[in-house]
Amino acid sequence: MAKADPERRVAAQNRRARHDYFIEDTVEAGIMLLGSEVKALREGKASIGEAYAADKDGELFLINAYIPEYSGANLFNHEPKRPRKLLIHRREMHKLTGAISREGMTLVPLDIHFNARGIAKVLLGLAKGKRKGDKRETVKERDWQRDKARLMRSRG
């Protein structure tokens, strides 16, 4: 298994995304958060399993991402499932929104992480949904690769 990047600390991960979708392209975007949201993300209790990104009034928003309330910010807390604005270059945004509208694709968050400077980033995947047969084929291929590696190790 690959080593984790020491300069990239994952706060929330969408493990089912690669199982449910074909990921065509990935883009890293900034995310506008409140202070209590950043503190809650650092605790690692966020969930992005049902989240997606959508275009709204010419801007990109992360919708349905759950970041729980931070217990230390009792008076100035945030709403857990509010839409959060994504910060991305205009040219990339036009490319992504065009792909979403034309080709029947969706933008799925793969993870939320903190970069080396401690800034929260979202890794978005331009995804196309898998059918049940595609999922079975993926599992079959992964099992075969595992068995092949096991056989090669045993033969020396």
C-alpha cells in the first residue's frame, strides 16, 4: 500500500466514491469555512459520503457535506449541512460545469484534507456512475490482481 503524504492530513474521506463511480479527472479546490467548521474538521468527525458539488449562480458549492457542530463554539456555531462555497479557478470551473451539464457527469468530493500550510482543501472527482455489472467487474479485477501478486510471491 502507498505511504501517506506527510504534508497532507485527511480530515474526511469518501471511500464509496471510487466504488460507485468511474473517476475521470480530479481537481483540488479550496473551501470557504467558518472557524468552528475548521475546528470540527480537525477533530476528524466530518462526513462527505452523500455530498456533491453543484453550480449555483456561476459559483461552485459543496452541498450536503456534514461537518458537526464544534462543542467549544457554543454561541458562534455553524449549521452542520449548509452549502459551502468552493474556491476554484474560473477556467477550471467552466470546464467542470460544462462537463456536468453536457455529459451526465457529477462532481463528487473524494476527500477533505489540510495541506502543508494547514489550509483546508477538497479533492473533487469528475465522476460517471457505475452500473451493477461494472462494480462486479471492478471487484473481480481487484481480486485477480491480488491473487496474481500472491502467486508471484510464492513462486519466488
